[in-house]
Amino acid sequence: MEVSTKEDFSMRSSSRPNQDGDGGSRLVDVQKDPFLVRTLSSVLSGSGPRHSLVGIVLIMLGSFSFSCEFLFVKLMEGKANSFTVTFYRALVEIPIALWLCERRSIDDYIGPPRARAWLLVRGGMGAPAVLCFFYAIQHLPLPDAVTLQFTTPPFAAAFAVMFAGERWKLLDMIGAVVCLFGVMLIAHPTWLFGSEAPTEEGGDHAGENSMAAIVIGLLGAAFAGLAYTSVRMIGHDTSANVMVLYYAVMSVPVTMFGSKVCIGSWNVWHGGGNLGAWDWCWMVLTGLTAYAGQYLTNLGLQYETAATGTLATCSQIVFTYLFELAFLHESISVWSILGSLLIIGFMAIVGILKMKEADETVLEPVAGEPEELALLFSAEH
């Protein structure tokens, strides 16, 4: 759904200063901005912000779509490795991105010259982020792997300090500590707790394999933080569809090179095993649900604030636990549940605080706060 207005208006952007570098107001094309977080009528009328049930439902539907994507990746465990899944997800997303660019009359598929270097960084970091995340999904219980995705905001905040010259705020520091402690509960290292978390005897998610998957999942969160930082540096000059196109196109060589380095083969299209008809179905649905999740989330943000979006995004954990109970039946420790509750609980508190701040401000930053959008972006990659 497109949002239109009869005249341009200025808004303060939290993503980055305007092109003149003075840090003041900038003109934003609200028809192209993928992160519009305020219903336009309330901004133009000067009335207070109103939370939209439509926006919340759309963002939750986006979270459900992402959760389905994660389930499909999990169902291909042992049949298609993360390189193959990421490769075919990209092949599904490329024609969709090209079609949407054509439909929205986007002529410059490679973006403006100023943004191209950062677009390459976005694609180059987004691809390994998805690779690492898919690896964690296939080697950890699904809720544990998805929870690791929610550690992206502290990484994004740290990279924003290093590359964008932003301040390291108190909330960022607290978030880093909370996420670290939550991950330690999920990992339950023997050197700290004295005994391993209860798992199924002979299961695939114990010991060193589980710890390696957690480390790789955190590495994926770091890559997602870098990709998100590049998106903030790009600002509003490039369509979200162009960004997705960069990610999808760059995923092809990244997956092939990564496969050669890690498992000794350039061949990422054979699936890493014997794929049946249902496996190919899951493969295609992985790409379709990924794009659907991005579309629904961005559409929901046209009606709701990014702060409320973070709360709705936390529903991913609920969906993944339901999928775990209904389809996967993996062993999940009490420590993992506590770690998930700690990380998601903190993100929910942050979302509530930011939502209250937004309610007190009529003219809100267009792109939301970095902590909020980093969480939303981590789901999309």
C-alpha cells in the first residue's frame, strides 16, 4: 500500500545527517521510505500518535512468515546445508526484487553512486549473516537459534559507534550485558555452570557442536549488525527493493566461495544430500516466506512505530516455540527458556519505553531508533 501526500514536508531523521552534513532536517520521500513509522494523517494533522491494530497485525504476520521460513530451513536439516539453502533463497528473491523494482518504476537497479559502496557492504555482510543464522537453525533447537538473532542490536550499536560516530548510550550498554548473559544461559557452558544442560542422549545439540553453532549464530548477529549499519549509512536514497536485490545477487558468489572454503566444494546447487519433492518445496517456500516477511513488516511500519514493531517482532519466539512443540519435538533445556525470556524480555521493555517516548512526541524520527530498527532488520537481513 502506497502512502501519498499533496506536498513534501520535513522530518528529523535518526538514521543519519542530511546530505549537507549539518545534522538538521531533511526532505524524505515518504512514498519510497521503507521505514515510515507513522500514519501520515496523524503527522500532518498534528494530532497525537495513535497505535494501529492493522500495523501490529501486519508486523506479526511478517514475524509469522519469518518463523515459517525458519521452520522450512530446519526441515531441510541433513538434506540441504546452509550454503545450499541460502543459494536457492537468493535465486527466489532475485526475480521478485527485479519485478518489484520494475513495478515501482525504479530505473537505477544499482543505486545512486554515493550509496553503491555501502550497498556492496550491505549485500556482502547480509549474505554471511543469513548463512550463519541458517547454520545455527540446523544445529540448535529452533527457539535457541531464533533467540540468537535478537542479539543483533548490541552489535549494531557498537558498529554505529565505530563507523557512524554515534554515542554508546546507557541502553546499549545494558542491552549488551543482558544479551551476553542470556546467551550464556542458552549455551550453559560446563566451565561456568558445572554441568551440561539436559539434552537428549546422543542428540545433535550437545557439547562442542552446540557451542560451535551458538558461536556461529552470534557471528551471524554481528554480520547482521554490520549490514544494518550500512543500511543506516545509505539512508533514504535507495529503495528497499534495491537493497534486497544487492543481498540476493551477492549471496550467489558468497555461498559458492563459502562452500569451497568450508566444505571443499563449489557445488551449492546439489543440496548437500538427496533432495525429495517436499525438500524442493521447502526450498522455494524459504525464499517466498522471507520476502513476504519483509513486505509485511515494511507495510506494517507504515501504520505503526518502530518501537511497537519491536514488540510485535518478539512474537517470532512464540511462533518458533509452537512450531517446536507441534513439528520438531527437540529437547529444550530450562536454561534455554530462561535465556530466551531474558533477551526477549529486555527487548520488550525497550520497545515499551520507546513506545511511550513516541506517544509523547507528535513528530517522530522517520526511521525510528537504532535499537528498534536493528531488531527489525535482523529478521529481514
